[in-house]
Amino acid sequence: MAQKEGGIVKKGHAESMAMAKSLLEEFELPAGLLPLGKVVEVGFVRSTGYMWILQEKKVEHEFKMISKLVSYDTEIDGYIEKKRIKKLKGVKAKELMLWPPVGQIKVDDPPTGKIHFKSFAGIVKTFPVEAFAAGQ
């Protein structure tokens, strides 16, 4: 895939998780934003910001502080930059009976303590950043 050309790739759960966590930290995103399962590969192309995550199976996680159920597919990808992931694929948040895909995640800059999730339909949901801290 052309998007992955020139990318740094880590394989295996331990190395992949370490890279995923370091990317979140480097780009000032909450450490618990991607509560993943058995990760098999993480890749990142620094020149474009393209990143991808492959995991063995889909994972559903409830962020208890905000009572929000989120689904993470076996393949997640998007473009990461400071305080933002855009063109995100593979992540869905449950709204009533529907699972609309999340297309963008953005943390306020300057910091306000808020994080925004935007669907491809243009719907924006805002939550406290601490709801996505590691261990939530």
C-alpha cells in the first residue's frame, strides 16, 4: 500500500503497543484513547503522519466516566498530528442503537480539558480529556 511506504513498522504485541503509546504521547493525545487488544502491528510514516494499527480481533471498550461504548476494528488507520487524528477509520462510538464511524479526534489547543470526536456525518461530541486517560 502506497500510504505505508517509508513507514516505521513494529510487529508483535509488546513492541506494537509501545509504539502506539509513544505516538499518542508524542502528539499530545490521551494515553487511554486507544484501548487495544492483541496488537500484531503498528506503523507510522513520519513524512505524512499516516499511522495504522492491526489487531487480532475487534475490541469494544466502555469509557466508564462518560458511559460511552467504543468499537475498535481489526484495522485502524488515520493521520496523526499534534493533538489530532484525522481521516480516522476503524473506530466507532455507539449512539443509541447505531454505531457511527468516528472520522476525527481533536484535543483543544490551547488546552481546555476537552476532546472532540467528529463523525463523517459532521456530528461532534465533546468530552473531558481525563475520560480517556490510561486505565479508563
